[in-house]
Amino acid sequence: MTPPTKRVTSADVAQAAGVSRATVSYVLNDRPGQSIPEATRRRIIETAERLEYRPHGTARSLASGRSDIVLLSVPDLPIGASISRFVEELATALAESGLTLVTHLASAGGRPLPDVCATVGATAVIGFTPFDTDIVRALRRAGAEVVLPSPIDDAAPMLPIGHVQARHLVDRGHRRLGYALPAHPNFEQTAAERLLGVTEICVEARLPPPMTVTLRLDEDTAADAVHQWSEAGITGICAFNDETAIAVLAGARRRNLHIPGDIAVIGADDIPVAPLTTPPLTTVRFDLHAAARRRAETLVASLSGRVMPNAATTGADARLIRRSST
């Protein structure tokens, strides 16, 4: 059995480069105020690269006073295209500031978030929604300097999504709207916010409130929901997200209803398959790139003691993507 390869240390770099460990530390940590000859500096860097030296996270934290780890708490939700894209964009934005993103999946169970924070030595923790006060205290005791969003943050509501959906259908002449709620219980708060946005537009247009039906992502449930809406004279459906909207499309086909002639459907998220449905799905898109950058900028500003207005990441950039389903 081949023994494990020994981790390369700064002492190994110092020995190979013929300098002291202190000199290696000064160069690799780019400490100011040191008069180290340029030739020596280059030799140390080249030696570290040749030996594939990687600084130890704990030692680096002790030297700098904080780690470069940002812990992202991913809620117990189905991880679809939007969440995955946001995580990728956030990791990229944080990396540009020298920070490394680590994710914690609430759905995986295991250790509580504060324990994970302490174990990885996270200097900051990010959530998709504000943490309650007790969790914030526990995270700070675990070493997190910054927790976003906190209970006092004004997280951007999902109202604009419902506004965009309903206003589009109303502008298309629909006078009775339905709302397709998701069956997953952990979507309840987000769904309620989006539904409220639809309801507000109905009130503004002096229309009846939207008729809500909860449906799972299967054709039978969707067909029953479409039947209920059709019997009630509903002609326009706002769906919680694109997956739910695609189920509505399937249910309409089962009921032999024409889209958008008999019933129009609009989703939210603009997932990659949205343009490939039959007919292509009208939806609402968010600028996840901008949202992730705002969250990263807020975190970096907080670590440096600055405060940025509006740390919210969702809702504000909702934009209609018009396709054939409406």
C-alpha cells in the first residue's frame, strides 16, 4: 500500500529555497515593510509553485485574523436551475475578493449550521432568507463576523414577480386569473409573497382575487387543477415557478385545452427548458448575476466595516420573458 503523500509545509519551501521560514512567510503572505531582494522573492515563489505548496487554512487564519471561508446555508428546497446558478455566480463573485464559498445543505441533515460554521472556521455566513435572532447569535459565537441577511435586513420581497406575471396577463385581456401553488411545504413563504403580488395587481385592476390551486409535479394533479380553473372561467394562470407552469401545460394537454387560446400560462425563473416546452413558456427572469454580485459586495463591505443599502438579492430585477404560452 502506498503511504499518503506528506503535505508540503512552509518549512519545506524554506529548506528548498535556502532561506528562513520567516522569509518564506513574509513573501508568501505579501507582508509589507520587508526589504527582501527581488531575486530571493522570485526564488521563494518559484520553489513554492514547484513543490505545489498550499498554505494551511488554520495557519493563514491565525496570521490574518480571519479565514477566507464564506458559508452559504442552502435551505431545504429542491435545488433547481436558479439556486444552482445563484450559487455559481456567488462563488465567482466572492472569489474575486479572495473569499471561498462553502455550502451547507439543510436538507442533508447532520450537524447544525453553527457547528458547521465553527468547524470550517467561516468568517461569514450567508442565507437565502434572514436568519432568526437566536441563530445569528449562535453563528457569531461560532466565529462568524458577518451574517447576511440578518433579522433586521429588509430582504427584497418576491412581490415584483407576481406583479410582472399578473400585469402581463391583465394586459393581454384576461379578467379571471388563477394561481398554481407548489406542493412542497418549504416553498410556502416564497409562494405566499409571489401570490400577494398577483393579488395586488388584481385589486389594482378591479378584478376578482386569483383562484389558487395546489398541485404536485404530475400530470394527473395538474389535469385536475386545470379542470377546476376551466370550470370557474379562469383564462390566465400565474404559476409559482417554471416547473409548476410546465405541469400546468401538461394538465392542459390532458384536458385537450389549447394554450394560449383556452388558457394562458406564465411561470417564473426562466429555467433552461422553458423555451423548449410546447408551447414555449412565458416566464419571469431575474438577473442572478447582478443579485449574486450585490450579495458579495454587501458581504465584503460588511467585513471592512462599511454598510451598503439594500442587501437583498431577489425580486428587484424581475423581467418578463414573452413566449407563446400567453
